[in-house]
Amino acid sequence: MRRTAETDEIRLLGVAARGHHGVLEHERRDGQDFVVDVVLQVDLAPAGRTDELRRTVNYAEVAAEVVEVVTGPAHDLIETVAADIADRVLARPLVEQVEVTVHKPQAPVGVPFGDVQVAVRRTKDVPVVIALGANLAGTGGTDPDRTVRDAARRLHRVSGLRGVRVSRLFVTAPVGGEAVVGQPDYVNAVAVARTRLAPGTLLAQLHRVEAEHGRTREVRWGARTLDLDLVQYGDPLAGADVTSTDPELLLPHPRAHERAFVLRPWLDVDPEAALRVGDGVARVRDLIPSTADQPVRLLDEEVGG
């Protein structure tokens, strides 16, 4: 597993269970003992800061999943066992990478040996949707459209994001409570990309980009130099999107389905876009008619990427 100096890990070693995996008849019939090691890459800073279990991965649950796979339906290969465990663990939102090693100490090798191990490594790679917006001059007095273009280019340099594609620029009126009265129009765009980062880690990276452009958080729905919202994490059409009611990480964005300044740019960059709405999933193109009362106009420039 590729590691950096900033990598945090949870190491769950020596999980033992009896399974019936193997190609030989007696392996399927009699079974044998397997031992599994799981190393998870997780950003543990939020857990260390808050002392809250929800900010980390519950390794007791991971251990139970390992045992479930080992004691479950038989496979010919321990490679399959290792891959199944890795896929399950990687599906956890906070896990960014995982390494699974399956030991088969009683393997029918035919010669004296100490252990047989198969190790697989998997890295998260999920689609994400990011909304960009600005209606105040940014750092250095840059116009909002320049700020949005600069922020879009900055996304290409966020470690852990790849394949960034950005819509054209759109201009919309501010939407929200009393705080929007008298505000200038917004310049908006939407970026789609893929990431290996956990949702909270990615959101923290987006907040850093906002701060680089002078963003402060004082008034809800207040004017801002730059706003980067994580609208969606994962693929709702495949049932593989992350939902969260954590006030610090609401997923999908709770008002995205009724905001033209999100839907129009999103459709521009991804004509097949879909969004989870309540218990269902809707195509973005089917949601746009309900926002007809929110004027949106297109700027000529493209953000690019």
C-alpha cells in the first residue's frame, strides 16, 4: 500500500476463523483455519480531535465482516476471499485505502512451509459532484467569474481528486433567507470528478481552497468570495452513494434538488447526471423544470478542464 508521512492507519491483525475455501475436496468438506490482517488508511484527525466513534472506523464491525466472509460461501481461491473483504471494507465512507492479507497456514502445499499469504490492495475511486459559486470580489479584488475559474483550476491540483471536468459559467440571483436581500448575482459552475478521499477529507480540502480565496463563514446564505459545496459523493444510480445527516457533512446536499444554480451547471457538464432525492433517485434534467422561477443565464466563457 502506498503510504505518505501524513497517512493514518488502523491495523486489525490476526482475525481468525474457520472456512471451507480451496479447490480440493477435503478442503471444502473438512474446512481449515484462516487468519486475516486488515490495514485501513483513514484520516484519524477528526476522531483524535473530538473523541467520537462516528469520526473513525469501528474495527469490531470490520472484524465481524471478515469472519462473515471467511465462514461464508466457499471459494476456490483465497484471492477471492481477500478481494471480497477488501471491497466490503473499502465501501465504508471513511476508508480511503485498504490492504487485506489472508493467511492459509494449513494449505496443501506438499512440502514443509511456514505460511501461505495472499495480499490485495484497493484504493477508493468514487464519483463526486462539487458546486462552485461566488458573488463578491476575491483575494486581490478579483471578480467573481475570475474567482470561480481560478477555483476550478485549483481543483485539478487537489491531491486525491482526478478527472476533474467543469461546466460553463452561469449567472443566478441569490437564493435563501433575508440575508440574500440586496446581494449581487452569483457566478456558478459545477465540477464532476473522481476521488480516493473520504467525504470529510475531501470537504476539508474544499474548505482550504475557499480560504485561499478569502472565504469567511459568518452569515448563513451571506454573500461570499467563494463557495465550494460537496453536492454528492458516490453513484446513486448504483446505490453506491453516501448519505449523511451529520450537520458538518450533509450528503447529498439537502437543497441541491431545488436549486437551479446547481442543477443547470450540473446538467451542462453531465447530461446523464442523477441525484438522490429523499428515498428515490431523479435525473437532474427532470428536476430542472421545478426551478423555472429561478432565472439562470449563461456566460460565454467556459471554465474548461
